[in-house]
Amino acid sequence: MITEDKLNEFRVSGELVRVVRDNIESNDVKGIVVAWDDEIVLVRRPNKRVVKLSRAYQYIAASEDRPTIVD
């Protein structure tokens, strides 16, 4: 689970994040962190839609290489 501090860093900087949900790269969500609570993170996608995502997913900077997920 991503920490409050890391989410706040992403929100304040306005940096584009990549949310890795599974092994399929096309299922990744890219956007800007808007808000969060104990279970959910709101991410604004480039098309201005807001997506509610679980905090259990992996959040990384979009500029970083995509990690591989081992099931």
C-alpha cells in the first residue's frame, strides 16, 4: 500500500503517475493524484475523467520503467 507521504508528494508536484494493476501494461492507469482516503485514491486522467483506484495497487512515477509483477 502506498504511504500518505508518497501520495502527497505526487499531489503537490502534479507529477504524472502510473498505476500498475496487473501484468497487462494496457490496463495501467496514468494520471495525476487528486485525493485519497484510507482505501481509495482519486486519479485524474488526461481526458479529465476521475478514476477511483485501490491503494493496494502499485503507484510509480510515469517517467520510471514499468515494474514486472509476479503473481
